[in-house]
Amino acid sequence: MRIRRKKHLDERMQMVSSVVAVAERDVINVYKAIEDKRYFNIEQLFGNNNEIEMDVGCGKGSFICELAKNNPNKNYFAVEMIENIIIVGAERAKEEGIKNLKFVNTGAEYLPRYIKDGLISKIYLNFSPPYPKTSYANRRLTNDRFIKVYKQLLCDGGIIEQKTDDKGFFEYSLEQLKKHGFEVVDLSQDYIEGKIVDNVLTEFETKFNSLKVPVYMLRAKLKSKNAE
């Protein structure tokens, strides 16, 4: 189902330019794009060089806005490719004056064009589309091409934290991360609110908790950037 374009979207995106890190779309081919580096100036964006975490597929941004407010001594990138969706979180961040959060309006595969290797300490993958059909497997945010991007961006010992309500996707992700040199350090196939200290609930998590739907959670640590 196509999402109806929000009214005055272009003007609204211009109004939130202070919280959106520019991601050019001048080169569509991802391989050519990542060769033409346009690295963000981190100190200029955030005013400091604090530790950086990233939410990939941030949706409307409720999770990452709360997380950033709760942790003012860390910086955050919120990545979402659809303008129609990212605008919601960006407008909230601007309205609430969340200084340590920047939204990046691009696909995850383009991130190495803008973010230097080893800069990110943690990546969140919250309720990403599971794409259960095998023919759509290349769209899963834990397939080979995306995990290779995460490994490039993560620092030594960097963490990926995933939550999903889809057991098949969870099991797929678990095997993928192990294959690419990640060590699973925390795992729950019946995640209960409160297990993670200082946990921030996503919109989906709140919904699933109220319906008593199981949520699958894992944390995986990058052991070696060279492992496959």
C-alpha cells in the first residue's frame, strides 16, 4: 500500500533542516555513491565528539527521540529513507529541542558515503519489515549486504540490538549475525518489558506488549571486522 504524500512536505522538510543531516541523492547507483565520499562533519553537526549510536529504519522516530533525551551525553543518528515518515520524528526533535539527534534521510546501504568507518558504537534494528518471502530476502535489514555496512560503520566491540515480533526473521537474523563474526551476548525469545535496563519502548513494542504478543530480542557484539 502506498503512503499518501503529506501536504507541504518539501516545505516541512526545509523547516527541519537543523535536525536533518543532508544526504544527497545525486548518485543513484549505490556502488558509485559510496565511492564518492561526503562524510558528515560530526563536531559541526553535534557540537562535540561524543559516542554515536544509530537507529536504522527509525520510522516516525518515537523511540530514538526518547532515547536521545534520556542520554544527553551520547549522539544519535536516525536513519529512514522515506521523507513522508521521517518528517514526523524530525519535527518532534526540532520542537522539543533535542540537540543530540540528527535524522538521515537515505537508505542504509548508502551510509558509508556519509559516515566514517568505525564511528558508530551501537545500531538499533527495531521491528524492521521481515520480508518473509524468499524472493524479497535482499530487502531484509539483516541480509549480507546490510550487515557488511554495519560492520564497516561499527567500532571494535560495537553492538547490534534487534527487536522483532517475527520469529522466522529473528532466527534468520541470528544466523546471519553469527555468520558475519558477531557474538550473541543477550538473547530472548519471549522478551518482557523491563529486562533491558533503561529500555525505551517503540510504538510496535507498546502495541505487542498490550496484546501479549511475544517480542524477540537479541544483542550481538562485533568480534572481528574481518570475520565472515
